[in-house]
Amino acid sequence: MILRRTCRQVAALLIAREDRALPLVERIALRLHLAACQACPIFERQVLTMRNAMRQWRNYIEE
């Protein structure tokens, strides 16, 4: 099936999503997998946590 992705593929998409906009088919496949998988949403939260930490680090001004 064209929308079926493995956890490894989804992890790559989650990381790629940080750098570029995903095509519609990839976004749909990602959502479908995240809805069915127990582990990948945890990895997604970890990626988002790292994104937020890096944003805060870049905006940090030493006093």
C-alpha cells in the first residue's frame, strides 16, 4: 500500500519534517502511522522537544 510506512521510514520523515515541508502523501502516511503505532508518537515528542530546546538555545542571551 502506498500510504503504509515502517517505523524507520516514519522516523526519517519526522526528522525531514524539521528541514522541509513534506508532500501531502507523506503527511497523510505519517498521520496514519502515528495513529496506529505506539512508539512513533513518543519519538515525535522527542523530536519536538529537541526543536524547542534548540530554539531556546539560539535565542538565549547571556547576561
